[in-house]
Amino acid sequence: MKDLKGQKFSLLQVIEYAGKQGDYAMWRCRCDCGNEKVVRGANLTTGQVRSCGCLKKRNNLKHGESTTRIYRIWYGIIRRTEDSSRKEYKDYGALGIRMCQEWRDSYEAFRNWAISNGYNDTLSIDRIDASGDYEPINCRWTNKSGQERNKKNTRYLTIDGVSKTPVEWSEVSGIPEYQIRKRSARGWSDKEAVFKPLDPSHQHPPKAKQG
């Protein structure tokens, strides 16, 4: 166990070791506002907990936007990059992906960047380098097909020499994306998966040709 006594993490000064909670070392901290709070050590070192709770309250009071979509996106990034209890953490925080300090310290900085870089309610935030951090030079706003192209594990379907993601082929053929994926997983050829009309009688799909 690493001794955190005397160290300061954001607004929290570690006063003393406060025992264990399950497998986790707990530390009693004093916040800059004067309140005390017992915090899991890992939450201090990763920046998940930065105050006794007063910081979030002040931020909410300051901008009054805690119910907006941009705020939820901002907070969602923090959760998946810092909260190890979240199932998506393994694909973000566990891989070393973080939010830049400028955005982490100020929701307003994130909001201002978002608005000046084309944000609207139909778009999602996307990292240009999928292994990089959430920061201005590595982020953009894009639609679902744009995000699909940028995923490391995206599977492309190739028809007559043209390769597209299932989302993009769906936009071409009108066949739902999930149906294209299902057909492909069942062994259909790329062309059949994308363009074969939906069968209203729900017959079984053709078996993949052998040899």
C-alpha cells in the first residue's frame, strides 16, 4: 500500500489512513472548503475524487448546465476514463486514455470548444487517434458512420472493390445496419448481406458455399 499521508490531490489534503473497505485502502482527507471526507486511495490518485463534493456543486451553480447534453458528454468522458467501476473503463481509462487537464478542470472550456467546433445534438465526440486522449487537437464531432470508421475493430465489407462499414453500406442499400451485421456473421457474402432484400417470410438465410 502506498502511503498517501500528507499528499494533496486537487482540493483534498490527506490527513491519515482510515483503514480498509473491502480490498481498498481508505484515507481521511480535508477539503479546502474545510469539510472532511474518507476517500478510496485509487480514487485520489486517478483524480476521480477531487473534493468533498463542493467542487461539483460549485460548478453546477456556476454554469447551471448540468442537465444539458454537452455536460452529459463531458461528464461521461470523465466516468469512462477515471471510474474503474464502469464497464467501459477497460476500453478507456485502463488503456491510459485521459481527458486533458484544461477540459478536466473546466466544463466551460469543453463547452466553448464544442460550440466553436461544430457541435450539434445529432453528433457525438470522436477521437481522431483512437488511442489518444480527449483533448482539442485529437477530438472532433462526427456522426455514427464517422465514428464507425475510426474504431480499431471495425469490420469492412467489400463489394466490387469498394470497402465500407456496415453503417455506410446501410445508407447505400437501405438494409438496416444490424441486419447487415447479422447476415455477415451467418456467412452471407458481402454483396448478399448488403443488398439482398429483406424476406418478410423470415426464411432462413442461405448457407455459405463450401469450397
